[in-house]
Amino acid sequence: FNLVDTGGLDPDDSQPLMQSIKQQVDYALREANAIIFICDGKAGLVPDDKQILNFLRRHWAGHPLFVVINKLDNPNDEAQLAEFYELGIEQMYPISAIHGHGVADFLDLLVADLPRNETYDEVIVARKDRELERIAIVGKPNVGKSSLFNSLIGEHRSIVDNVPGTTRDTIQVKLHRSGKIYNFVDTAGLRRPDRDKDNVEQFSVYRTLGAIKDTDLVILVMDASKGGITNQDKRIAGRVIDSGAGCIIVWNKWDVSRHDEHFWDELIKQTREEFPLLSFAPMLSTSAKTGLRVNRLFEMIDHVQETGRRRIADDRLKTILYDAVTIQPPPTFRGREVKLKSLIQYDGPPVVFKLKCSEPKGVHFSYQRYLLNHIKQEETFDGWPIKLYTGH
């Protein structure tokens, strides 16, 4: 099952950020099969608890509701629950999340009430969708990642605020559009290294790095209004390169950037110079705020995913390897000749080739790069790094 953690609700707070949190809670409730309402056992029963519970009873009475009292050092001590019986709930679940007391028992009860209607085939299809189409939106704080995420899916699912770092966790949405499935992941902004990060921010960093590592396609977002690439942009690009994922580079906030005829050319030149290992990544300028070229981004995603599935015919791979070896045979390894037997391509994405040879460890990286250049002359794989592995 999927567990959704929502922002803390303050019913009397009318600030824009709290209104956005309330909207996200409403989205979560509409898609939920069950609701867990958590109270603070250490602080005791407060008026907001009653107000939120009444709201849930009025508007979401059709959902199974579990009232959990957290932060109880001894969940078996009924006296600690006494004041919470004012809520009129027959069954409450005392736990201590930090120590794990009562959590396993509550989880067993929760799972027993959840629907079990997913077949094995549906699970396999879901995994296939995720493997092929997991798209992570990454970048430093305040470049408009969440705004772009909301613009792509057509809903305000990610909270947007002027305060950098508003997004603290990854948010995933499966979008059905024109008969295609897009699994978008909005991530927390990656800041510069700092020893003073609090626990929540440190967790956000781990989740974002995990999303980059596990994704198939990264949309690397940078701020065009700032007019250039920062060191933090470079660090994030390095993470993308290390992941081996496909990549599209988006310069966002185009509506508030310079618009002279040379600016885009300057950005392209600077991007290619600063990110030589992302030379395969197509580039696009957008404005998430106005929707400028957001639909074009969908076309670019489709194109990149299509190129990731391209295959070079086996007979062409045989010819590519023969021509490359004829022009430049591989160097010897420990005094022995290195025999290159065959070149095969795995189904993609990603784009992966395997070189079968007599001495896998003896094929120098410079010769591997030489072979990759021959492959690139045969076929273009826009948006994808081409990987070559050696083996027997």
C-alpha cells in the first residue's frame, strides 16, 4: 500500500502556505482508502484535535478512520488516554513512534481493512510502467521545480511558496495523457553542503538523491532569470551523471529572464561547456508560471523515451565492431592479444551495450570510448548516456 504523510493542519491559520497544505490534505483524502488521524499524547487533547476530527466526520464519513495517540512512553497505560475519550471514539490506538511501541499491532489492524484487489498481472504492469517512465524533476531550491511539476500534471499537487525549500519530500503522481503514462516525481531542492542541516532537511536530501539514483529520466531544472550556472547546479548535474539516467535540461522562469536574441545561444553554449558529460541531453526553455512550452516538454519526454528504445540491428553491430577493429585494433593486455568477439545491445531504456571479448579487464577505457564513438555515428540516442560493459 501507499502511505501519504500530509502537512500539519492548523484550522485557524489563513496564511497562503497553510491554505496550500489544506489543499494537499484534500487531495490525499480524496484518494485515500483509509485515514489515520494522529494526536499528540504528550501535549494532551487540544481544541484543534476536536476541530479536525469533526471535519473528518462531516466530510469523509465513508472512509475507515483510525485515531492514533502518539508519543506515549507506555501505550498500555490507559490513564494516558483518559482525556482523549472526549473525542467520542470507541477504539483508539496508543503508540510511541519513536520507540516503536504499539506500531506493529496497529499496522496489522490497518492492513486488514485495506482492499486487496490488485492482481499479479497488474503489479507486473505497474512495475513495467515505473521502470520505463519514472521521471524525476530535480534542481536546487527555488528554481521552480514544484511549479513545473504542477504545470505538467495540471493540478496544484506540490506546494509552491516564495520561501526556498518549501518542498521537503518527494511527491509522486502518475499522469495519464493522450494514451500514455507519465510517472512524475517532484523532489526537494538540493542545497550546497552544510553541516547545519536539520534532520528534516537531511532526510529531504536523502530522498532526493534516492529519487535521482532510482529514476530513468531526470528533468534538470535551472533558473534562467539568474542568467547562468551556479556551483550547486554543477553538483546536482554531477549526481545526474553518476546515476546514468536519461536527462532533459530545462531553463525555467523564462518569463522573467532576459529576452535579447543572443541570450538563449549564450545559455546553450555555457551549458554545453559546463556539463560536457551531459552533451546528450536536449535543452528547453520554459515558464512554469505562464505555461510557456510546457506542452513542448511532453513532446521532448516522448522523444527521449522513444530514442531510449531504439535498437541497432545485430548485423549492423557486427559491422560496427569489424570496422572499428580494422581501423584500430585494441592494445594488448599483459602481453596478450585482446580478441573482441561480438557487440550486443540490451533492450532499453537505458541504452546499454556489452562487448564480449577474451580479456574484459584488458579493454582500456579509452578504447571503450573509441567504440562508443563508432556506435554514436550509427545511431543517435537523444537524452541518454550510452553505457558499454565488457564481459566474456
